[in-house]
Amino acid sequence: MKLSSIAVAASLVCPIVASVSAQTSSPQAAAPGSQTSTVPVPATKRVTCLATTQSLKGQDKRDQMQLCMAQARLDCLKQAIDQKVVGEPRKDFVKSCVGMESAEQ
């Protein structure tokens, strides 16, 4: 029962994180003359998993993070298959979709 409620929570957080990242200000909105400009980074599935497990501690957090990331990889693999991506590009696609390219390099 606890697992299904966390899965539902994870599926609800994805659209929220996406909408929040879509509403971030663009670099053009910065004050004139300011030298810092930030480029919005799209929310990855890994970021969503981190957000959904933030309130958990210890083994529960590790377990839920592992489940969430497995589901994220599966979702990205399905997307790659639908787009007919094969071979090494598929591996790269799944890594970038999940958000793991920076963690593995």
C-alpha cells in the first residue's frame, strides 16, 4: 500500500516540476546591464525522483529512489523504442532522458 501511494506521488510530481521549470524567467528577463545569465535546465526524471524521496530517510529513501529510477529508465527506454532509436544512440538517449549523463562522467 505504501509503495502504490509513493508511485502515485511520483507521477503527480512530474507535471509539477515540469511546469515550475517552464515558468522560470528567461535570460532576457534579467536586469539590463547584468552580466549573469542563467539558462533554464529542463527537469529530468532523476530530479523528479530526488524530489519525491526528499521527505524520506534511511533505507526507505534508498529503496524508493531505486524504484523511481528503475521506472524512469523503463519510461525512457519505451520512449526510445517508440522513436526507433537503436544501438549506442539508444544508450545515450536513455541516459540523457533519465538525467544520468552528468552523474556517470
